[in-house]
Amino acid sequence: MTDKEPHIPELADILDGAALQSLLENFYALSGVPVGILDLAGRVLVGVGWQDICTRFHRANPDSCRHCVESDTVLSAGVPAGEFRRYKCKNNMWDIATPIVVGGTHIGNVFMGQFFFEDEPLDYELFRAQARRYGFNEEKYIAALEAVPRFTKAFVDQGMAFFRDLAHMISRLSYNNIELARSLRERDALAQSLRESESRLNRAQEIAHLGSWELNLENNTLSWSDEVYRIFGLAPQQFESTYEAFLAAVHPDDRLAVDAAYSNSVRQGNDTYEIEHRVVRKSGEVRIVHEKCAHVRNQSGRIIRSIGMVHDITEQKKSEAALVRAKDEWERTFDSVPDMIAILDNQHKIVRLNKAMAQRIGLQPKECIGEPCYKFMHGTAAPLQSCPHPCTLHDGREHVTEVREEMLGADLLISTTPLYDNHGEMIGSVHVARDITERKQAEQRIVTLNNELKQNLWELEAANRELEAFSYSVSHDLRAPLRSIAGFSQVLVEDYKDVLDDEGQDALARIVKASSKMGQLIDDLLNLSRVSRSEMQHDTVNLSSIVGKIADRLAKGQPKRRVRFAISEGVGVQGDEHLLTVAFDNLLANAWKFTEKQDQPLIEFKAEQRNGETVFLVKDNGVGFDMTYVDKLFNPFQRLHREDEFTGTGIGLATVKRVIKRHGGRVWIEGAVGKGATVYFTLGQ
Amino acid sequence: MKDKVILLVEDNPDDVKLTQRALRKSNILNELVVARDGVEALDYLFGTGHYAERNTRQLPQVILLDLKMPRMDGLELLQRIRADEKTRLLPVVVLTTSTEDRDRVESYKLGANSYIRKPVDFQQFTEAVQQLGLYWLVLNQGPLTG
């Protein structure tokens, strides 16, 4: 509440109505003077000596009462303080009014009346008329009229002087009271404000862990704010407040320093003192505090007081330590990366670079910071065309490029990634250069090797083609003379039998047989080479069906032989049908051949599962072989039987092996003399 | 039947002799004309060069054609035979040592009527020739003379 003017209360608020009523009743008893104190609204606060004529007649009738109120308020308005006005009320009674003014404001009136002046004759006619107008009982009305007191002028004046002083006193007292009340309110408000202020300050100090203190050097009294106690781990207002007591709370190792610092600052006449030191709480906990104070001097310039603060910075110190640790870690990491890293600003200037980069360009970091990167990396006065940094600055995306930098003697893989500040503005990029010289060299080697490989492949293909042409012509050109040999030998045998003796005939027979054998050899060789040369087809091949057909053919070729075939049905594989047919031709021809001498020849074809793969087998119960020579069997031309025992070129199994190998499989053979042989193979599926 | 001529196009003299022998053994007594290579065969068929005097209206009943010959080989000759109106329909039996699939396929592509492999074994050779002769000279109805 702003008190520019005293708050003007209602009359009722400042008057002790009951006390005044009692006072004025006694006065009336003594003097017979009727008096009333009213507020400006016409409310009666004190009323003594009301005349019947007013109470029973004038105020009882609403019309006449209106006149009373009007008199009370209007007629009595505008009277200056300390004066009084005589007037006749509208009901023709005499009244005198003097105002009650508080703080310049008229808030009520003291009325003396109603009365008649002693020397004033009563105007009966007027009153009777009044009675008639308002319907009063004339007799009673007149009786009441005559009961109204009559005073001399001097008496009235005296009375008025009394009332005037009374009003004045009331006014003044009220005003003083109001003023006092206002001052008290102000004082209370200020006190409250001050308390709140102190409370806020305390709270602020608590939150900031910052306390205030004051040392009076003249009487060595030390006062601490609550927070200082808290910082020192003491209950507020707990200790004996002297400088020495303060020192006792300081960490023993720091005590001397603190004492010296403060004493020196006073002795040297400094304006301030500042120090960081440790404090040991009763609990043993150590806190780090920052102290600072200002010295206050007296008239003659001597320092008499110090006003200061204590700030508990233990947490800050911890944060700082953590920050420093983090910074160290970061720097160590930055410097331990083998790639060259530079942080560039928007003008290609180096903001920071790591150890790897500094070493590579052979300079100290200090010498590089603030300089453009291309100066050191490329030895140029402007960035390279291929530099990715401008691209990153332009579109805010990562850019990568490969560069051969002769100045550093290296192939580099350079990448730039945009760097943003807290507001999202691009402030530069992180420029990472990785030495990929070795990688590039390896790549080059690979390219070279690849080319060599291609070359070799081409030569191989050329060789293959030659081989093919060679095999082709071999099969033709060798056969023709062979046919001649066989043919004309036959001519001799047929036409010149009589002329030839046994030796001659025998010789011819051998010639024929030999040439036949040679023809067979040529066929087999041709087959073998074709197996290697031809392109592999990949189809679903029904092995059972192939075996069946070959079995039929063999049986038809030698109908006299009774050979039993046991063929597993439905054995299918992925492979080249032609090559597999060739393989089985050979396998079954062998089995057929070597069971020649068996009573109950049996040739089997099966597929089995062994160790998670499919193994195929062709088994016969023929003459078998000695396992000692098993290694020779797959070599071309290698035979274990003489020509007169069993015919054969020795190429069959070599051909089978090549077919199997081209299918990515393995082949092996097991047997025993007199117990037959089994050829096993897989097809690499 | 004696009018039916067999044209044998073969460069190997041994093979010629053996073929002649085989025919004889099979009692095929038709005239056997031998051309040593493709050029001679063309001379014969069209009455040029050595055969300028020949009546070219007379054409062979069947041509036995070897593939591997100097100057002009069997496939080229076959092409030429099939290219000319006069000789287009003549039955041609390729008789060759080659076991190459592509020779066989090519022969048929170019219009051969049959493809026989010459066996090394003389017995078999004789049988083959016999079968050939019987088929083409006796059983088969040719395009020209029936």
C-alpha cells in the first residue's frame, strides 16, 4: 500500500462511539445540551438529548424525516474546520454544526441541537401547520415543541466553542492515529519485506553454495551467513565467531597460507583479498572453497572491516578435473589415430591438426594453425581442383576423393565431413587423409596379375584349340593307313592262304590283330581327349537309364553270355550326359570283360549315402586285381593283365577318372584277386 | 542294273582298292568310277576337264564320298553337287573315317543322304560296303532312273 495521503477511513472507524456517547451523555446531564455526531451519509454515531419532537414526530414521518436528513447533510456541508454554522433545519428547529476534518477531508459533523433561542418566540402557527401537513397529533406535537430546550446566545456560543474544540480534538487525534497506524503498517511491511529479502538471499546463498561474512577487525568479531556455516559443516550460528575460530576450520595444510594471505592483504593495505583453500568438516569431508573479500577503511584510511564471501567450489573443481581428463583423452585419441586429421574452417585454414598429420608434413602444430591446408599438403597457393573441402562447404555433405600427392610421396584417400556449431551453422570440415599408397600398389599388382592371368588364359585357350585340331586330324590321318594295313592283310589271308605257310599265316593274323588294336587305341585316345576338351553340359541325367542301355548293348553284342545286372532304379544326378555315358561305357565294358570267366557273373550299379555325400558304385564279381597295384590303375595305358589274358588299351579308367574330375568328384577302386572289383565315385554335389 | 554307276570319290588308293575288293566280294558288279578328289568328281559329273567327252546325261546311281581330300574336300564337293540343278538330287553317301559329330551334322546340313563310318576292321568294312551297295543300288529307288 503506497501511502501518499493518509487513508481516510469512515467516521465510524475512528470514533470510539460508545465512549463518546457516555461522555456526551454525562455532558448532557450536566448541561442539558443535546448533541449528535453524524457522518456525511447521515448515519448517527453518537446521539444524546434527542428531543421528542424529532424522534417521535419529525423522524417518524418519512416526509419530514427527509428534511431531517437533508439538514443533517446538505445544510451542514461546507463549514470550514474550526468554525461552526448556525442554521434552522427544514422542520424549523435550530441546529448548529461544526465539521470533523481529518487530513483535510471532511468526514463527519458534530451537531448541537435541536434548541430554540431564549429570546426567540415560538411560531406556533408554523408548527401547527407543520403538524397538520404531516398529520401529527397537534396537541402532542405542541407539547413536544414546548419541551424543546431554550438557550441564551451566550450559552449556545459557549456550547459551540466546547463542541468545536471537541471536534477539533477528535479530528487531530484521529489523524494522528491514522498516521500512526499507517506508519506501523509501513514498518510491518518493511519488516516483512526485509525478512523475505533475507530469506531469498539465504536461499540464494544456499543454492549457490556461497556464503557471506563480515570481520570486524576492531573487536575481532566475525559474523557468518547461514550458508557459511553450512559450507564449513557447522550448524548455523554454532561457533564462536572470531578470526581464530575461522582458521581452525580451515584445512591444516592450508591454514598458514590462508592466514598469511589475509594478514598480508590487511597489512599491505590492499583493497581486496582472495584465495582458494580447503576446509575440513567435522565429518572429515574435505571441501574446496574460494574466498574473496573487500576491506573497508575508516576516516583515517585504516582497514577496520572486511566484508567477503566464501564459495564452495568443490563440485566445480570436480567438473573441471573431469573436463580436463576428457580433454586429455580426446587429445590422446586424436593424436593416436594414424590417419592425418585436420579441422579446417570455411577458408581452408587449419584450426587443429593431429600428431599424425603434423609429423607427416614435418612441422609443429603451432606452425600450421591459421595457415591454409593446401600450403602444407600440396605446396600450392590455392586448393586443388579435386579437393573435397569446398564441396562439403557447398552442400554440407561428406565428400571423398583419391589424390596422388607427390610432395608427400603418397596416394591419399581424402574425406571431408561438415562440422557444425551449436546453432547449426557450418563452421568448417573435418579433413581426414588416409595413406593408401600400399593399397594402391597392391591394387596395381592385382591388375598386373590379372592381365598376366588373362594372357595365360588366352594362351591356354589357344593351346587347347591347337590340341583339338591335333586330335581331330590324328583320328583321321592315323586311321587311314591302319585300314590299309588291316585290309590288305586280310586280302592276303583270304586270297593267298594256299601260298602261305603256317608261319606266314600266323604273322598275318598278328598283323591284323595289331592293327585292330591300334584302331581301338586311337578311338580310346580320341575319346579321352574329347572328354577333356568338350564343354560340360549341366542337365539332369538318369544314371540308371544309362547303365541299363549300356547293359542291353553289351548283352546284345554277345548274346551267348549270361550276365546278371543289378541296377538301382531312379538314380539321377546333375551333369553332362555324354561324358557320363562315356564313363559308364568304360566301367561296364571293364566289368563285362573281367567277368568273362565267371560262372555267375554279376554286375551291380548302386548309389549310397556315406558321410553326408552320395557315392556311386559299379561292382563286378570278376577276376579282380591285386590292391598292391591300385595306384597304377588310373594311369593311361597302365594295365594289370597281359593282352592274352584280357584285351584292353589301358585307357578306360583314365577316361573315367577324367570325366569324374570334370564333374568335381572323386573316384577310387577296391578289389581283391579273384573277388572282383568295385569302382566308387562321387560327383561333387 | 549294270547301267547303274557308282561314283567313288576317294583320294586314298588303298581305300579305293579295298572298296573295289569289297564290292567284288559282295557281288556288286556295277561300274565303279573313281575320282581322286572333288575336282575330278566335278569334271566327271559335268563333263569337264578329263571327262570332257562324257555324256553328262548319264549320272551315277550313288556317290560314295570321302570327306578328307586335297584340293577340294568332300563337304565342298557336296555343296557344289547340291547347288547344281542337274546333280542336286543325286544320292550321296558320306563314307569317312571321321567320328567327329560336327562332320556328320555338317554333312547332313549340306544335303548328304547318308553317313557311314569306315571301320578299320576289313571284315566289317566289307560288310558295310555290301550293305551300302545292296541298299542304294538295288533297294533304293533313285531320283533319276528309279
